[in-house]
Amino acid sequence: MPMLLRGGTLLDGTGAAARTNPGLLIDGQRIAAIGDAAAVSGPPGTTTYDCTGGTIMPGLIDCHDHLVHTNRDLNERSTRPLSLTMMLVAQN
């Protein structure tokens, strides 16, 4: 189902200036359109979200530590030697 984000501030990751009051149409896994909020619309059935006061950052992935998390046992992870952790990270 298409999704339309309106308002807020858009940081597109290209180094361009932030855009205020954007419209961003997402169709599946792709950005289908970006423009001023009033100029971008979606097909019937599109879910619209008001992002006023928020920041939109498409493509942002939080991966700062995912390779290090090889299991959920915090005690084991906190007591394991750093050298072993680095070998597991390399394997990941």
C-alpha cells in the first residue's frame, strides 16, 4: 500500500539543504515522488502521515553495532575477550 509523508523537514543524505514541508510518496520499497507537500499525491488508498515537527531521513539504517551482536547473552558478551569479539565480527 502506498504511503505519503507530508510536512516536517526532509534530509535526503546528498548534502543538499534540508527541505521544509516536503511530500514524499513511498510505493513498496521505493520512493516514487518527492516535492512540495501540496504538489505530491498518491493513488487511491494511500496512507498519509503528517510529519509536522519531525525529520524525514529516507534510507537511514541504524547499523552501528549489529555486527558485534552475535548473541543475546549480555553477560557472555561483556566478559568475552575483545579479540574473540573481533573474530566473530569478521565472520559476520
